Amino acid sequence: MRKFVLAALPAALLLISGCSMLPGYERPAAPVPAQWPQPAATAAQTPAVGLSWQQMLPDPRLQALIEAALANNRDLRMSIARVEEARALYGISRADRLPTLNLNAGESAARVPADLTGTSQSRTSRRYDVALGITAFELDFWGRVKSLNEAARASYLASEEARNAFRIGLIADVAGAYFTARELDERLALTRATLENRKGMRFLVEKRRDVGLAGDLDYLAANGAYEAARADLANLERSRAQAGNALALLVGSQPDTLPAGRSLSDQGVVGDLAVTVPSEALLARPDVRAAEQRLIAANANIGAARAAFLPRIGLSLALGSASGSLSGLFDSGSGAWTFAPSLVQPLFDSGRNKAGLSLAEARKVIAVADYEKTIQQAFREVADLLAARDRLAEQIKAQEATEKAQTDRLALVEARQKAGASSYLEVLDAQRDAYTAQQGTVQARTALLVTNAQLYKALGGGQDTAAPEPAATTAKP
């Protein structure tokens, strides 16, 4: 009998893979148009996928802040920990597909009362065992354990992709917060210069009024312009403080030293990101890949739920030595073995297995809808950013031309005012228009930089095209 068991065991283990109740998986068709609403107006030659964020964002100060955020951002730490959690769960599930071999040693003792022994004397028996065995190993004929393992693997990959998506989003958010802070710095510099200029003009108008060369209307206009600039300065200082706080929260821990930053016009951000057709561009996004892995996990759970209706075959086997005394445990002839196969066929469970299958199928429908919604949201995000990128580039050109025209006009009006050919009100009006044009140019540059950073994120920038596979083993911002 012992030889039969040992001979039959390898054959039984070969049947572990058995049949599978796992449904075939097909990726749902992307529920979006085959083309973007409008083609990109710029010559795009740089693919976002595979482009590192250091290449995309060359400002050394911004790079230092991003590195600090990747090391210290608390939300990113939680995302990384969730990946490790999913990896561990996958490792546990994968281990269930193979037998667990244990070394067991034990003693058992029992006392039988005298009236039960038939000899009118009580009897105490002892037994010592040492065995190497497999306990309650499930022969996975129907693929139940395999399906659970596939679901755990897909869940791990989904968490990995979610971490990648959060990481790219964090890079884009830090860049956006940094560009906003730089914008406010430049607007503050313009406002401070304007405030000093208007303060000087108010002083000159006041002196001219004192000697009768200007009236109260000129002085009131000059004073009003000065106070308006002072109010703008206070508002911008408040916004700059808030922008600094937002950037500090994203970074997590402020570096001790930071290199000098670049101006908005000298950022060198890659702006010619290549955009392929939606079916290719959107599938490179880690959030879309994460949604697909969740769908794969839901599909695998259906296989496990189906297999729950079928017999579950278990195997327990132990080979070792047994003796009534500890000293004779390893004597000749003390060999012992146990072989205990088992089969469990569900007959009546009050609808538990049926409800489990319905639950798995419903969750797959949810996962399909989640995947399709993620695709649709990604399509809209990329389409919006493409339209914004093209229009903002044109807006900046027009804004720079407006700024030059208003600056030239101001110089001409100031020259005419000194010659007595223009009133101070004309100068004041030209100053306001020039100031507004300068502020508008700075804001448009910031909007384009933020748009390019967000487009890099929306196109899945910085990521490999293939999903990761689990290992076989284990200062002021």
C-alpha cells in the first residue's frame, strides 16, 4: 500500500492544473472616437511615453522640488505601501497553488478507566510521532485556486499602475504649483515696479498742483492709480503665500538648499509632445491600465465562483515514524504513514454559491463600466489639453504683440506729456494698459507651461509601454 501511495502521488500532483472555469478575457472596445476632435496644430515629434520628467522639466529648482516630493510626499508613501500590500497578497495566493510541506513531531497520551478496559485495571497509553507531511492540499482540478491566484496577480498589477499614475500626477502637480509660484513672483516684480513709478508720478503731480500747473483732478487720478497698485500688490502677496504653502504640501519636506530657478520664458519645457490616435495614446496611461487590471481580476473571480459549485478534492499525506516510547521512535520497524484524500461536493448551501457567482458577475459589469469610463475621461482630458496647448501658443504670440504695442504707446505718450502735448490722464491710461498687457503675458505663459505638464501626465509620460510583472520571488519654494 505504501508503495502504491508513493507512486500515485506524482501523478496526482500532475493533475493540479486540471480544467479551468475561468472565462475567456477580451479587452472591451474603447468607447471613444477613432480620432481627436481636432488635430494638433504644432509639429509634434517627442513621444511622451519614455520621456523622463527630467527631460520634460529642465528647470533645476523645479527638479529639486520634484525629487523631494517623490521622496517625502505622504500620499505617495501610502500608494507605495498599497503596492507592497497587493504584492504580499499575491504571494500568499500563489503559494496556495503548491503543496505545503511540514515537519510534525508530537506526543499523545490517554488514560482508559478500569471499568472500560475489561481487565479491571486502568490503562495509560502513549504515542510518539515524527512525520513529514502535506496537510489539506487542494487538487485544483477545476481551476478555483488558479482563478484566485490570477485575480490576486491582476490586483497587484492594478495597484502598481495606480502608483505609477499617482507618481506622474504628483510630478505634474508639483510642476503646476511651481509655475504658479513663479508667475506670482514675476507679477509681484511688475507690480512693485509699477507701484514705485506711480508713487513718483503722484509726487510730481502733487508738486505741480502746489504751483498751479495741475488741478485736483490730476492729483486724484494719480493717487487713485497709486492706491490701486498698492491693492494689487497686497492681493498678489497673499496669493504668493498661498501658492508657496500649496507647493510645500506637495513637496512634503522642504530641501535645505535649492538651486536658482528659471524665468517663465526660459523654462525650456518640452512642448511638442507627439499625440497618436486615441486607441494608442490612452492605453499608455497607467490609470487606464490599472482599470483594465481590475477588470481582469473581476473576470478571474468569476472562474473561482463557478468552480465553487464543483467537488473540492483535498489531500493529506504524512510519512514518518511512530512508537509507544520515545526511545523506540527511530527503531527498525517504526515507520508509519497516513494517506487521507477527501472530496467535498456542495449539495445545499442556501444559495450561497449561486449568490457568490452573481456577485462576481455583477462586479465584472462594474469593472467594465469603470474601464470604459476611465477611457472616456482620459479622452476628454487629452482632447481638452490639446486644444488648450494650440490656442495658448497663439494667445501668447498675440499677448506679446499687445504688450509691445502698449509699451511703445506708453513711451510715446510720456514723451508727448513732457513736451506739453498730452495730459497726465493720457499717461495714466497708457500706464494702465501697459501694466495689464504685461500681467496678461505672464499669465498666458504660465497657462501654457501648466498645460504642457498636464499633457505629459495625460499621455502617460515617463512610463514603459508594458505593464510591470511581479517578481518570481519575493528655502522658499
